[in-house]
Amino acid sequence: MNRERRTFDDDDGYTIADMNVDGMPWYDAQRQERHTAPHGPSTERMSFRQRLSAYGGILSAVGLISLIFGGAYFLALLLMDTLWR
């Protein structure tokens, strides 16, 4: 069964997630060797300012989520206190 491959104008050939997984019916061992990534993960270290910025973003996201859950918890307690008096 030879299916025709579809081509797209905006396809640059970059694979985001390789679905060639060992154990799946479509697994091809030769394909794994042919399609190796042109470059692996970056080995550059982040500067102090970049790390500080990343940690600040993480802390602000965690703080926002904590405020949302804390507010919901407070409102639930307030509602229960009001209804059960």
C-alpha cells in the first residue's frame, strides 16, 4: 500500500516531536539513523540577569496561582460560615 505523501507550503522539514517510537507498528530503525537532529540542546549557560529574569517569572506565576487558589479557599470558607450560622 503506497500512499501519496501530502506536502505543505509552510513545511520547513523541522520535526517537533518524532513519532518513530520503538514498539509502534510504524517504527522504522533505519529512519531513526537517517533523521538525527542537526543540533542538540544548547550548551550555552545563562547569564546572571537571564537566570534572575527566569526566576522572577517563575515566582510571579506561582504567586498568581497561589493568590487565585487562596482567594477561592477564602471565599469557600466565607460561604460555608455564612450558610451554616
